[in-house]
Amino acid sequence: MRLIYRLFLECKTQQGICEYLESLGIPSPGGKAKWTKTTVTSILTNEKYKGDALLQKKFTVDFLEKKMKTNEGEIPQFYVENSHPAIIEPDEWDYVQVEFARRRALGNTYSGKSSLSAKLVCEDCGSFFGSKVWHSTDKYRKTIWRCNSKFSNEERCSTPSIDTDTIKQLFLTAYNQLMQNRNQVVADCELMRRSLTDTTSLDVDIESKTEETLVVAELVKTLVNENASTAQSQDEYHRKYDSLTQRYEAASKELEQLETKRTLLQQQDKAMALFIRTLKKQPLVLEEWDDTIWMFMVEKAIVHHDGGITFVFYNGTEVTV
């Protein structure tokens, strides 16, 4: 389990992890030689490995036939922290969830080839930089990074190619500049967290919109029952029915948007809390490249025309070097 988490944090995709485990002859949890992406994803997202437990993920819908169903809000769920000894450090598990969300947002853009993948952004067109190998067959071989769309647009991007060592050295400079004011950065992050966790207004709107959907649903039910038991104009019935269903669909859509917004704020809060914990644990001066620090402190790095880079950290701080 620890190997799977480490491989994921070393930038491997789920498919890449499957292939690596198979190459070592490690059988799957089911004892099979082949691993599946679904199995790896399940391991990487299961809170039990960090010592917590989410109760009632599934529930029994038919006690006689013992049929189970995934809980989609039909019954309450309970999250228990520290319910058992952890296999994976909680922060490491949280790192994986943040990285999962990032890769999901990137979609097919994420290649898993390097920790620099899908992080370097072209100042001109906003495209990611991709890796290219120069002098692949001689002693001058080196990996450089260049805008993936440099030759795709009518007007070529003027951002230069930049080699891996230069990127890493510039990051070390940016990191060390950031850490000169670590206490202030932490204080600013804590202030930002307080605003993220204040969902009072949002909670009120969600409660109000939930009540509206329930009321409209009951009105639709009453209308249908009346139509089934009382003779009335069907044109008038359909007019009322269409009006109510449109109102219900509109209210449901607004409710979904509000709940999505609240979920996003909660995710941002967790990510900010993780960033703060990471910030507090790291050295004030970084002398050597560290993949983990890079991955979980830097949101993106914007490459400029002069070869300089603006590093945008996850708390919004920007450092240009």
C-alpha cells in the first residue's frame, strides 16, 4: 500500500502503477497477476488507510435477498477519525487527494512523465510546456521544456525553451524567497481559511432552496393525485404541471450549484490547511530539489519571454525569479 501511494506521489498514473506492480510480480488484492486502474484508484482514495472510517457507504435495501446499494444520500453517513491505526500518514493521504483533484481537472493533459508535467505554463498562449530531448544519442543529451503550442498558432509563442536544471534552480530561489516571510505567509493563509470556512450565508441559501424543492415536489404530487381522482380540463392540468415541473427543475439546478459551491469551498479549505501544515514542516532554506515540496506547494509556474518564471504557490503568493 505504501508503495502505491509513493508511486502516485512520484507522478505515476494509475495505469503506470499497475504496470510497475505487474513488472515486480506483485499480485492484486484478489490474488491476480493483472492489476486494474479501478483497484489502484480504490486504494488511493480509501480513507481507511489513513486511520479513518466512513460508515454506511452502502446499505441493505432488501434484507431477505441481502441486496446492497451505494449510499447516495438515502441514509446518514458518519465519518470517524482515528478509528484504527493508520497505514498511510494522514498528510500523505491528503496530498494524494489534492493531487487526484488536480489531475482530474487536467483530464488527458496529465501525462505522468515528470513532476514538471502540467505545471509549466506559457506566458503567451497559456498552454503547458512539454518535455523534449535534445542530442538524444550523444553525450550532450538533455531534457528541455517548450510550449506545446509554440508552432500550432499562426503567431509563434516567443517564450523560450528552458532546461530542467534551470527550472529547478529557479524554483529553489523562489522557495527560499517565500520562506523568508514564512510567519506572515502562514498568518495570511489562516486568514484566508477563515473566509473559506464561513459558509453561513451559503448554508441559509441551501436550506431555503431545499425547502422550495420539497414544497414544489409536494405540489406536483397533489396535482397528479387530483387529476387522477377528479374530472378536470386536461389542458389546464398540463399547463399547471409544466409550470410546476419547470419551477422544480430550476430550483433543483440552483440547489445543485449552491451545493457545488459549498463543496468547492470545503475542498479549498482542506487544501489550504494542508498547504499550511506543509509550509510549517519544510526547511527555511532548500538547497536541493524536492519533488514533494514542488508538487504540493506550487500550483503553476508561468514562463516569461526573458526566461524568467513566476511561481504561483497554492496560497496565491507569486514569486518571480
